Amino acid sequence: MANFKETIADVEAFVFDVDGVMTDGGIIPLPDGDFIRKYYAKDGYAIAYAVRRGYRICIISGGFGHTLELRLKKLGIEYAYLGCMDKRQAIHDFARRAGVDLAKTIYMGDDIPDLECMREVGIPVAPADACSEVLEASVFVSEYCGGKGAVRDIIEQVLRVRGDWALDSRGVISADSTEAASR
């Protein structure tokens, strides 16, 4: 069996849950039915960077809301299944649409609804504060908690192994668009 670094060298795609993975799991409901979530900027940078480098990233979440949709759009995420009650079906739809091999896909989840997807991929991973069942199902557990760097951790590890990390210094908004906005 390959070690973890050898396994992640073949990664084609990343799939993430939102609440408890991209966030710390806390939500503030708004009167209009949307939610306020707190995101970790370094996770967002890593996602946007991976998208720019050509990695396919998918979000599968029972969570929903206009602010979440805006966040994902800003990060450049093309594949998102929000308000999703059948995550297993969603991951197979993503694999078909994006043309990825689930054996070469990372899924990061934190709670019971993520277990089915974790069983479908070759590389199930979790943030440090995931529930015990998810930790047991994972081949790698980040030292970081959800919403506090776990997403950055796994993306950075994969991109470093593949020689794709830190090849440029652009953030979520490219330098070109920043220059154009300042004119």
C-alpha cells in the first residue's frame, strides 16, 4: 500500500462539505432564511488557488443560502450541490459531469451525513474536530479544525506533492482585476 504522500500525488479533485469543514460549524440564521457563516481566509485562498491551477473542486452540503452561493462563486467553484439531502448521488453526478475518477478524489467531511461520500472516494479525510465515526473512516486527519485551516492543509499538501503550490502570488482576486479596479 502506498503512503499518504504517494496516494495524494494522483489526486484529480477535491470535494468538501461546508458547515464544520469550510466553517467551524457555527451559523447565525437570518430572518430571510439565509445564514451568516464565518470562513477562514487561508482556506478560501487555497481553494481559489487550486481552481486557478486547474483542479476540480466540488462542494456538497446540506447547507444553503445566498451568501454561501456568493462565497463559492467568488472562489471560482463550478460544482456545488447545496441543500443536498443525497450526498452520495451528488458525488456521483459530480464525477460524471467533471470526468473525475472517485478513486483519485479527496472528500473532506466532518459528520455522519458525510460518511456515504467518504466511502465512495479513494481518499477520505477529516478536520481534527470531526465526529468519531468520520475520524475512523478517514485515511488522513488534519491537525486543523473545520473553519480553521483544515481545507488549506489538505489542498496545500496535494499541490506541494504535485509541484503546483506557490507558483504565483495572486489571491482570490487576480492582480489584473485589482489594477483595473484602481484605475
